[in-house]
Amino acid sequence: MAKKNRIPHKFHPWINARKQFRLSDAHIQMARELGLSPKRFAKYADRENQPWKLPLTEFIEALYLKQFGKERPDEVNTMEEIAAAHVAKRAARKVANANKASDSEGNAAEGSTSSAVTEGTSEKAATGEKATVDDTTATSDTSATANATHATQAASPEAVPLATDETPATQPTPKADPLNKDAPPQPDSSTNPE
């Protein structure tokens, strides 16, 4: 027996309104494009108590004509087709996200091997074997490793320099606590000599 297609819950009110108010698929699609709520269709279609209102089908057509300048949508899809497309799109997105996650796990494994190669290079730089760093600047093993890291970063064009030395101008000034009266007052911008 064929498996029945699942229809997401967000489409059920539209399908029920189509049955209850005897609307066509085109009217349902026009109402969805207009942003109407299927829960309010009963208020739109209350002709017994409010006879001046248009029938629901004519009301939707008039609003659609006013908003979009045409009487009907170019392509009319049933709610079942729209729901099937929605489910297929979600399934495709789920597969793409799973592939993306597996690719990132694979890249993480490759990244660990490349970091081992980088560590090996920095060890060679520390011992003096084919070091790319100037020997006069490498005074100790730690400074040689740091210089090798900076040298490899400078060699790649997409590398961004690290901001390790922050000047007082770039550091944010701490704010004074208004509730703590014992705290020293912070200088105002008007008294700042800069």
C-alpha cells in the first residue's frame, strides 16, 4: 500500500477553510498571497448578519485585484502540491545540513593533521633547521616558535595580523559605578586632554 503524504500542520487550516467555505485552489492561493488568515474567514463571510459584505470569493478576488493588479495568480497550485513541495524542500535542507556537518567533521580531522605539520615546522624553526625566521630575532625556543607562527601568518595573503599589543587608546575605559560612592571618579570627556 502506498504511503500517504504527510501534510504539515500549518497547511491544515487552509485545507479546512477550502472545504468549509467551498473555495477553489485559486482563491486559497490568492488569500495566502494576500496574507489573510483562514481563522478569520468566518468573519469575512458573515452575510447573514452583515448583508452589505461581499461573498468571500468576490471579497478575495477584489482584494487580490487591488493589491496585485491582476485577477488571478499566474500559476495555481493545490494546497497538497504546496505541502509536498514544502516537505521536499525541508528534506533537501536536512540532507544538505547533514552533508555540511559531515564535511566540517572531515575538515576538522584534516585540520588536526595540518596543525601537526605546523607544529613540526615550528620545532624545526626552534632548533634552527631551515628556519624561515631571522636567527637574530630568535633568542629562545619560545620566541622562535612565536616568530615562526608570525612568519607563517605573514606569508599567507589572507592572514590577519593578531592584535596582541593594545594601546591605552584602543582599550575601553571602565565606567564608574553610580551606586558605589567610594569609587574614584572617572574623568569626563571635557577634562580629557586629548
